[in-house]
Amino acid sequence: MRRFSQRNSLVTLNDINVTPLLDLAFVLLIIFIITTPALEPGLNMKLPVGGDARTRTDPANEATIQGFANGLFSLRGAKPVGEKELENQLIQAYRANSQLLLVLKVEGEKPAQILVTLLDICGRNGLTHFRIATQLPRKK
């Protein structure tokens, strides 16, 4: 006759019950779906007309870049040149004065595209000090 030991009566658990885990996952998903829109409210933006004239820097450290509708650019009122020539002029001006602040002025039907081109030129060459020229607000 064989003797039965107590070890055989212990049953090992071979699989995990995932139902409570899925319930928890679905509850967390619902909580995140509900709270996410509350964390990112819509922004009411009013674009500014212009800056304050009192925030001017030293004029010796400023260089104005004008972007024209025909795709040409002018640095400090010089003869209008193309993008590559402007980039070379900016590199030389920045080497001469590392505190250079660029004032970006654009015109034309697509001023955003001209501004993006100017910002791209500045970004490629590490020129991080610039401001966008705007009209001063009208006094009422």
C-alpha cells in the first residue's frame, strides 16, 4: 500500500486571475479620460498690438533686419540681399558683437513665412537674442 503524504494535497496555482487587474485598469482609464480635458482648458488668446517703448536695449547692440515680400533681406538698411548673403552678414555681425540683438521687421502678404525664414537663419547660426518689431499701440 502507498502512503499519501500531505504534500500532494497542496495544489499549486498555475494561472493568475486577471479579472481584478483589468477592472482596475479600466477604472484608471475612465478617470484619466474624464480628468484630461479639465487639465487643459482652452486658451483665449489676444495677440498684442505692440510692445512697450520703454523696454528698448542699447541701440549700439541692435541690428535691424528687414524682410521684404520679394524674398530679399536687408541688414541695418543696407542693399537688399538673398538668404545666404544675409546669413554671412549675420555671422560677421555676431562675431563683431556677441551682445547683438536682432530686431526683425517683415512686410508683405506672407509676413509669417518671412519671419519663419529669419528665425530659421538665426537658429542655424546660434543667434538667440532677437525681438520682433511691431507697431506701438494707438493711444486712446
